[in-house]
Amino acid sequence: MTNKNPFELRTEVLEMAKDYLDQQQKANTAFMEKALEEGKKSFEEYQAAVTKMYSMEDLMEKAKEMYSFVSKKD
């Protein structure tokens, strides 16, 4: 196991948070596509959901949430 400095840990956590939010976006898009095909959602609702990306604040909040276990002294 290699020891990583705090910058490397933060970089990895940011990458994990981005991957998580990317996967969440893909899942939301797939759900909206299925709902559109089944007629449960209108095209406007589909378009609004699919074009809405997460913000930098969302990314930072998720990264902080994921990093919190590293900084705990338990």
C-alpha cells in the first residue's frame, strides 16, 4: 500500500465524486428516456431533466461528503 499525500487523496476523492455524479446523470437520463417512451413524461420534462447537469457546488458537496470519513478521528 502506498502512502498518498493530502493532495493526491483530495484528487482521488474529487474523481470519485465526479464519477458518482456522472453515473447518477446517466441513470436519470435512462429513466427519463424510458418514461418518455412510455408516455409518462412529456418531451419538455425529458429535455429539462436530461440537459440539467450537476453544478460545481454539487460536485464539491459530494466530494466533501465522501472525504468526511478520511478526516474523522474515530
